[in-house]
Amino acid sequence: MKKLFILCAALWGASFTASAQKMASCCARPAATEVFAMLATNKDFSGGHDAPLPYEYQGTGAMIEFKTPDGSTGHGFEIKSAKPSNKYLFVIHEWWGLNDYIKKEAATYAAELPGVNVIALDLYDGQVATTADEAGKLMQAVKTERAQAIVRGAQAYAGPKAQFASVGWCFGGGWSLQTALLGGKQTVGCVMYYGMPEKDVARLKTLNSDVMGIFASQDKWISPDVVNQFKKDMAAAGKKLTVRSYDADHAFANPSNPKFNQAFAADAHKLAVEYLRGKFKVKA
């Protein structure tokens, strides 16, 4: 991955266990996406992250607008298939927002998935962070209902006959799974890198596709225990989960991370692309 994993090395620090469990024990259990956003208030979570290096995407694609079911407007960056197609891959950004690095990721997938339209969704409504402090505030400000409306609006933009798949990293990894859930019977696939698993088995039962989860065995936050629980929950829901866990640390696929592992990163990306090609029934 490119700069997508800059945040990830501390995303699921020890603060998660204390703060998330405390809040989850009070009143109604918060949604998975809301538990994730709680971490933005913790200095250990948000501090010490380098801002993305300047980068300007100059490839194909264009920003689009679409209506959202909450009466507002959503935005995304779309790269259309060379030939008319009802196949759509939704790319979900991490905590920096829909920046040019995410547009580049969208272009990479578009090139590797001929016949598939690619839309990088903007869950921050036009805002993009350039510092860790800004990113934390933006992520914390995300309301589940609004983000769901953006996803649903993009799915409606694709059309009632479209096939959906999704991919995302960290913040976007969790929302990749949520996008798959929101897609209903139109969902054909889901790839989540280091995303928060959905813990509600009843919700998982509504998935129309399997899920590919890419994790790291040395990850202290999205730990093997977290992954194993996700496996159990998916099994209880009667859904297939394919897990690829690398002997690496969190953010091993981020070239800017000191623990970047080029071989593992390339292998993970290859698996994701092969998975998506199979779901969309397209060839290289």
C-alpha cells in the first residue's frame, strides 16, 4: 500500500481496550464504526504520525456527486470502465480522507480490474486532513448515519442492477465491511485490510458475499484474538471468511512504515486483486 497505512501503526493501541470496552459496557453497545472513532480522542492513538508527503494525482478519473437518502449530496472519485459496465468497486479511504493517494489507489485497481467501475468514496464530505490532529478530529466527527447515507447514495448511483465489491484500509477497512453489509443482494465481494470487524452476528447473517480479511500476526491491536473472534462470528453467521495473516506487524504493507515488508505487501495486493477478479468475473 502507499501512504494508506501511515496511521495504522498505532490505530489499535492499548487505549482501545480500556476506552472502547468501558464505553461498550454502558447503555447500548456502540456501533463498530463508532468504537473506532472513539480512539481519535486519545493522544497515544493520534500522536506521532507523520503527515502524508505532498502528492498530486494526475491520472484519469473525475469527482462525482450523487444524491444521498438523507436529503443531502455525496461525493466520490470515479474511474469509469472503458466499456459500459454494471460492476462497481468502492474504495474506502483511511483517516486522512479522500486525498490524492486514495485516488492513485483507485486508479491502480481500475487498471487491474478491466470492466469494473471504481469509485473512491468520500466519507468526510469534502474534508481532507494533512496533520494527525486534523485527521483525528475528522474521523471522530464521522456520524454512522451520515456515512451510511453516503454509501447508500453511491450504491443507488451505481444502479439497482449493479454488482458491488469494496476494499478499504484501517478506518476504511471497517467501512469496507459495512459497505458490503449495506449493499444487500447486490454485494459480491469485500476486502478489508486491518478494519474493525462487525461484532453483531445478526448483521453478519445479512451478508450476501464472503469476506477476505488481510491481517498481521504480530499486530498488537487487530490481534490474532480479534481475528479469531471474527472467524467465530462469521462461522456463527454461516458466512465464509478467508483470512490471510502475515508474520508481520501492523501496517506491514505501508512503504513509509519502518516495518514495511515489500514481499508481504505485494502478495497481499495480489491476493486482493485475484479475489476481486473472481467475484466480478473479469480477467487481467
